[in-house]
Amino acid sequence: MSGFGRGLFRSTLQAAAILLAATTSSVAQDAGTVLFKVITVKDEVVIGLSAAELDQLGGRDAGVIARSLVAKGTLPVWQYAVKKSSGGDLEQAPLRKVGLIAHESLRVEPYSSPLKVLPHE
């Protein structure tokens, strides 16, 4: 990626981080797993981060994920999916550990689920 492309990419993600930080304060939770939807031009994935993981990244909103991707280029996270519990109830559960890679068309937004959200390892 050229210097101009990197600068544009960084500016785009920083603007997205500011916008998301301003609009996601209601998503922040005191404890437990917080879910986010990561949207690219090809697909969408629901991820979950614990309150401790978000605190390590510097906050508890979607903007912190965008800022971390700008700074680090990649971010390991847990992908979440809907599964049935042993009792037959639906719940959001960790599926697998995945790596997010910074990309200029990537968008992160808060994701709320009416289902019980299970913590990950």
C-alpha cells in the first residue's frame, strides 16, 4: 500500500473510530462479554470481547477495536454464533478464535442480542 493509501486508510479508520465511540456508549457493559458486528465488503461476523479485553485495548466501545486495528494491523478476537444450550435454549456462544485484519472498508458496530451471551476463554 502506498504512503497515500496508508494515510487515507488510517484517516478513514480514525474517523470511524470517533463516530463509533460517540454512538456506542450504551453498549458498554460493566462486566461480561460485549458483542460487535464486523462488516466487510464480503461478509459479516459477530465477535465478542470481555470487559477486561476491552479495557486492555483502551475502552469499552466499537471505536477501540477500530483504533487497535489502525495501531496494530491485526487483532485476535472470538467469533460468536447462535447455538442451542443443553437445555434447548438458544444462546450466543464463542465459536472459534479469529484474527481481524485492518482494511479500509472494514466497519465495526455494536451488536445486541436478546439471547444469553456466554463468556469465552
